[in-house]
Amino acid sequence: MNGSDQSRQHAVFDRLRQAMLSGAMPPQTRLPPSRVLAEELGLSRQTVVLAYERLAAEGYVRARHGSGTFVAADLPDAAPPAAPGSILAAGIPAPELFPAAAWARCAARVLRRLPAGLTQYPDPQGLPELRQEIARHLAATRGLLADPACILVTAGTQQALRLAAELLLDPGDDAWVEDPGYIAGRGALAAAGARLVGVPSDAEGLDVAAGIRLAPAARLALVAPSHATPLGGALPIGRRLALLDWAGRAGAAILEDDCDSEFRWQGKPLPPLASLDRTGRVIYCGTFSKTLAPALRLGFAVVPPPLLGAFLRARTLADRGPPALTQAVLAAFMHQGSLAPHIRRMRTEYARRRAALLDALGRHAPSLTPLPAPGGLHLVVRLPQGSDEQAAVQICRARGLAVAPLGAYHLGEASWQGLVIGFAGLPAALAGETARRLQTALDRARRGPGGRVPRQSSRRG
Ligand SMILES: Cc1ncc(COP(=O)(O)O)c(C=O)c1O
């Protein structure tokens, strides 16, 4: 497939997306079979299949096994915004715990000194002093020995995934993604034209043997070995070795998303996959979105040396480098030793918040069954049988509870219904009241707006 095929694929994606957003294709509409649409538009079937896969990856449609592809009940752009002051957004750190005073002091110091480098075009790889601090941090916290010369500072994990997808995939290439898995991550691969292969993710994370059965020649695998999103599985050593072995034989790359390993509540933290990699297959991606704030847009990738030049060129073309001033403040913050104690404080506070929410759900929201949540900043709760996940989400959001539908994390159909709820932004003192509000919203969703139990649709989020 060449560049113009890719732009045709984008055109099909965009036209269908617009039709959905304008209401011309309302929720639950069945999309025409890809073969029919391809004939109608005079395009190759693969172009249409890839456009459908991107729509699925970004949450606009759901594929139902054996019955076709349907417009999702909750379009991503049309999802009702959670009411102002909403709580429970998954995976977002608490804004009130951002270390504002220490950050302000570092920023003032950096601005007072203002070395010339900070007002020129920055090093596209990232400020050397920040890369040095990141390497130290990785060695101390993750046991990962990374050469600062191989670290690329990125605008969050998202940019690392986007660059990797652009460089390592041709349109139409198979790429493994966890199913359920990280929505924005699979979006980054789909935007590069990848054919997403949903590999089941269970209590032990990615089912590597299933991936090998489904797409042995995939070019890339996106995986969160420490804590799969959203169910929390951690890849045991056998699966890690099998994954590395497969990547070596297939010549595939592994994108290791290690976004929240700082927050582990049960069991020992697991060393990153990258520390086991002897063949240069793994691109390790880290972020400051969970430990500090997602608005900083700062993360990093540890890139195997043979790929570094290509990453640097692509990065220079994309944005010439991350904003130097923010990098310099973070480097100063880390250099004075403020990050490690901040993370320790966050761990203590989030552990308290997590325990308070679990306790409150047990007392006040008996219809919700929390799943084990060994790490990260969110819980997944199972809804009772016969619930309408979409209705539950809509009613919760309207009441300031920014929960997410479990179905949205699935590429295909989910086999059960659930909600993903964040606890980092919920002070322990509010847990009881919030759990009560959740239960009231869920009762309402089961009764339906007019007091009736809503028709059981096959809608999945
Ligand atoms: C699974 C996963 N990976 C990575 C990230 C971080 O992305 P970014 O660094 O682009 O903010 C998140 C943020 O919520 C996430 O949930």
C-alpha cells in the first residue's frame, strides 16, 4: 500500500466518522460489509478494511463477531462531557497533590539563570541534563540501565508510540494490541495504517501464545507488561520470555508501555521487559503523566541504538524537540532530589484513597464487584448481569462521576459489562458519599429514565 492508498483510507475513515457525528449514521447502524463499500467507492477492499479498523480502534464502531460492524452507542467526540468538578476519571493523578511549590522554585531558578540554550532551538533528543536524570531515575526505580544517549524525551507516551508506529509500520502491517487495551495507544498504531490484531489480555496480561496463533508475522506488539490496561494483568516471566523470543524470530518490535509501574499495590514491582531484552527489540516508553501531571506532556523512550537515528529524524520533523523550558524545570526538580519523595508521598496517599474507595464500594455499592487492582490509579468494577453499561455511564457522567465504559477498551465485543473508575483524584473523605452516588446512578440506569427497566440492548461501550 502506498501513500495515496493511505490518504484514500483516511478519506473513508473521515467520511464515515463525519456521518456518525452528524447523526446521518446513528448509533447501532450496521456499516455496509467492507467488500460492498469497496465496490461502491471503487477502492480496494483492504483500504476499506483498514478504515473500519481505525474506526474501531478509535471507538467509533464495534465489530460483533459474525454479525458485522456497528456504529458505537457512545461516539468518542460525542460522549457527554462529565459535569464540572467531576471525580473518578481513570488514571489521572490528583491535581491538588502536584508539587507546585517545589516546581515554582525550580522554574524561578531556571528562569533567573536562563542559559542561552533555553531560548534557542532545543536538542531534538531532549535536554542532555534531563536525559541524564531520567537514566538515573530508571536505574534507581526500575533497575533499567539506559544510556542517556539512547533516551529520547517525548511529548508523553503518545508521541513515542506515534513516532514508533510511523517508523516501524507500513500501512496494512499487522500489529498486536492488548484486548482489552489502551485506547489512545491503539489509536496511534491505527493512525499509521496498522491492521490491529486484538490479542486477548487476561489476568496475566497479553496472551502471547494467542498472539502467535492470530498473527505470527506481526511487525510490532504494543504491550504493558507491568500493568495491562484496564484489567491490571502483569506478564509473568514465561510470557515475557515467549514474547521476546517471538519478536526475535519474527523480526518484530515491542513497544513497552510502562506508564504507571510506580504505583503497585500488591506483589513486588516487576522489572521492565526492556531489562530482559538482549536483541534490541524493545522500545521502552515512560511518562511523567501519572507521577506529576499529564498536562506537562513529558515522557521518554529508551530506543535501541540502531533505531535512534530514524527516531531523531522523525522527531525533528514532527516538532523539532520538546519545549526546553519545561524540560529544564523537570531536570532541576529531579536533580535536587524532589521526584523520589514526591512519588513516595503519592504512593501513600493513593494507597489510602484506593483502600477507602474499595471499602466504600463494599458498604454502599453492593451491586458493583471490584476486580483485583494490583497496580495503577483505577479500579475496574463488574456491573450486575442485565445492566446497560452505556446507560450507566451516561447517568454517572451527568452526575459528575466521570466513569468509563469497560467496553470502550475492547476492540471486539466484551463478554461482560463493567466500569473503569479512577481513585487518585478522590479524597478518602469523599469515598463513602461517592459510592452512594454511584449506586443511586446505577439503580437509575437499571430502571431507565421513565422508571422502567430499559430494554436489554446488545449495546456495548
Ligand atoms: C496505558 C497508558 N499508557 C500511557 C499513558 C500516558 O500517556 P501520555 O504519556 O501520552 O500522557 C496513559 C495515560 O493515561 C495510559 O493509560
